[in-house]
Amino acid sequence: MLVELFAVMAPVFVGACLGFMWIRLGHDYPVDFVTKLVFNIGTPSLILASLSGADIDAATFGMTMLGTLMVLTAMGLLTFAFAPLIGKPWRVLISPMMYPNTGNMGLPVVLYAFGGASFVFAIATMVTVSLVQFTFGTAMASRSANPLKTLAKTPTVYAILIALTLLVTETSLPSWLDNTVDLISGFTVPLMLITLGVSLASIQARNLRSAVGFSLLRTLAAALLAYAVGYWLALPPMAHSILVIQMSMPVAVFNYLFAQRSGREPKFVAGLVFCSTLLSFIYLPILLALLR
């Protein structure tokens, strides 16, 4: 079991360490460019490559997205209970509370822990988190932002609509297009991991004691809520396990960027990202051992 868990976590750890060491050695890394490349080209290609011809019905995929949305909503509401315990305003905590790192870290962990057949459920949770984060989250970070306009400019939305259409109609992409998106999607997960390491090396963490406390509380709450929601929705066992894993991922790096944009204690949020990511290498193997 320990050997299997090490095989799952090692690629994630090594990929993040490559990015971390790259920055520490003084090399440049175009975070903005890579983030846009992954979000606008890599992720849509990964969605199409994973879902095109996948052995999953649209209803199951939709229920997984619904379960993710329910957990996100519950976590948002829990923020008001957690804020007095942490001693921070709810506006500072709501984004780190709601949005786990289902992309940079969640997708690789699920891929190596559960295999390619389970990847579609990880995609479902990541897409839902991304859509909520870049609509509601963007609106929270900037009052002038228009969530609908942001949604319309998000390529992931169109990728998921095309993929669901293919699932419902039981059709597949033309061979040339299928091969193309499969090739392009190949860079997405490695770049996600390297960018995660780069981001961790670039942020300055503060208030680590309260960050550790928040990370532990958030992880426990997310895992329990995801388990309860999955049970209530009667999700298939694989989808249920992946919902729990994905919602238990550490605080997403984008929360730090949103905190910087809105001026809501970015150094504290940086501590949350840093501590929760380090702690995840301890608690994720335990969680995987329980769910696999």
C-alpha cells in the first residue's frame, strides 16, 4: 500500500519541486503566459480529449458537477462560522474556503491514484470549481467585473458544452481533431504541476500558525461535506471518492492572485496556499488509502 501511495504522490511532488527549484535557482518563468496557455488552450483540449468517447453518461457527469456545486456552496456558508475561529473577516476567507486546487494538483493525483477511466470525474469537479471561481470569484475580487461576460469569454465553457453534446449524441470527434486535442492536452498536467511549484516559490507566506489551523479545519470540513453530498446524490463509488478527494485538495493558488487584486490580506492568503499544499502531502495519502 505504501509503495502504491508513493507512486501516486511522487509525480505530483517531483513536478512541483521542479518548478520550485527552477525559481530558486534564479531562472525566469512566464507565469502569466503559462497560466493563460493552460487555462485557454490546454484545459479545453484536456476536457475534449478526456470526455470524447469516454464510457460515461451525461447524467452521471452532470450529477458530479452538481455535487461539486453543492459542496462549494456549503463551504461558502461555513466561512461565516470559521471566520471568528481564525480571527479574520469572512471576505478574506471565503475564496480560500471555497476553491481547492482541483486543477494543478487534483488532476494529477486522481490520474495516478485512480487511472484514466476515472479522469472524467476529476474533470467534472475541476470544471465546476473553475467556472464558479472565475465568475463568482472574479466578481468578489472586483466589483466592476461582469460574471456573465467572464463566463462567455471562458473557452472551458465551450469545451464542456461540446463534450456533453458528444456524450448525449454518442458521437465522437473526427480523427484528425481527436488526435490534435489529445496531443495538445499532453502538456497541460505537467505545466500545471510546474506552475504550482513556481507559484509556491514566488509567494511570501505569513501567519503560518493560523494558516495551519485553517488548512486542517478546511480539509476536514470539505471531506465530510463531499462525502455527505456524494452519499445523498447516490453517486457511483468512483465519482463519490473523487468528489471527496478533489474537494479536499489544498487552497488553490488563484486565491492568492484574487487576494492581491482585491487587496484582501494577500500575505495571509499566501500562507494558506503554502501551508495547505505542504500539509496535503501528509493527509492525501491517508485519504487515498481510505477511499481506494
